Amino acid sequence: MSALAVLLIAVGVADIARRVAERIWLPVAIVPVVVIGCAALAGLWRPGDVALLAVAVAAGVGWVVLCARAERSGGKELAPLLVFGGAVGALIVMSGWSSDVAGVVARWPEWTGIAVSADRLLMIVGVMLMQLVTGNQLVRLVLGSVGAVKPAGEPQPSDKLKGGRLLGPMERVLILGLGLAGQLAAATAVVAAKSIIRFPEINAQKARENGHIGIDDVTEYFLVGSFASWIVALGGLALAH
């Protein structure tokens, strides 16, 4: 599963760079650089590793380009979701080709005294990065694919739910951290707390025509977005385990 972890790291770093620089060439260039860097640090140079990492580079570049296209034009949210899901599935199925993580990554837990295998450490880094900007991107693509996001320039249901882009990553990281610590009950409490806090806020709004956004649009946005966000967090937790 080392190639999948490298893909998640590369995509996570590229998505952060795309939000900071807002230039498509930078994240596209970052993907192969990060993949090569991870391969060097983890000692992933066997033929099977190289083949899987080539898939990771192609999928990462495709993800970045298709996400940027979906944001510009709208209505093309399914393509990046298929690329991301297909790459994750393919790398899981072909994970037997990959070798054990070695190099600096394998020695680092010994240096720091952390009782975790090198393969799992690489995956934890990958899924943690996935919870940040990439997680927001996945949630937005899901919302767009079901019509819960309006075309660019129109009032958005998210305008009624302030802080979602910040709360989403915080929530996912908290769920992932609690799950890795074996506190799944506490993670479910986080999910319940969000619903308890958000639903009164939504119900307090009056259904009205305000840029064609009524309470039903906001409720749908909240429910679909929340479930998609939780799936991203729990999917990352499953990979980390």
C-alpha cells in the first residue's frame, strides 16, 4: 500500500499548493516531484514500485487538472472523482507489487522512539494530508455532482453556513486522530456534536427566496456535505489501520 500512501501525499501537497498559488502548472509539477521524493526517502525503487508510482503520478496529475477544469466550468465533477477512486482502487488491488518501506522513512520511527511500522507511518501521513484541502475538494465534487452547488457567480448554500471550509478539515482530522488513538466513541461524539450545533442554526432560518436559496437547499448542502466529509475521514482511518 506504499504507492497509495505516496499518491495521497502527492495529491495532498499539490492541492494545498493550488489553493495557495492558484496556478495550475505549480501543482501539476509538484505531483511528480513529491512522488520521486517520497520514493527516495522510502526506498521504493524496485520494478513493481516504479510501475505503481507511475500510476500514482498519472492519477495525481489527472486529479489536479480535472479538478481545476471542474471548478472553472462546472458540471464535470464526476471525472476527477472517477480518477481518484479508480487510482485508489487500482493501487489497492496491485499493492502486492510494492516492496516494504525502507530508507529514511523506515529508520525515522527508531530514531524518535515511535512504535509504528514504516508502511503505516507513510500511510498515516498520506491520509492526514488527505483530510485537509483534498478532503474539501472531494466533498465539493460530491456536492456538485448532486446539484447541491450552484454555478460560479450565483449565491451558494454555503453562504448560509459560515466556516465550513475550516470546520470540515478540523472535524476530519479530529475524527482521524481519535480513531487512530482507539477512541471511536469519542469520534462519534464529534459527529453528533456537529449535528446538534448546526441543525438549530439551519432550522432558525426562514424559507425565503434569497438568490433562489431556501432552507431546503441549505439542509441538502449540510447533509450531503457532512456525510461526504465523514466518509473521507472514516475512509482515511480504514486505510491507516
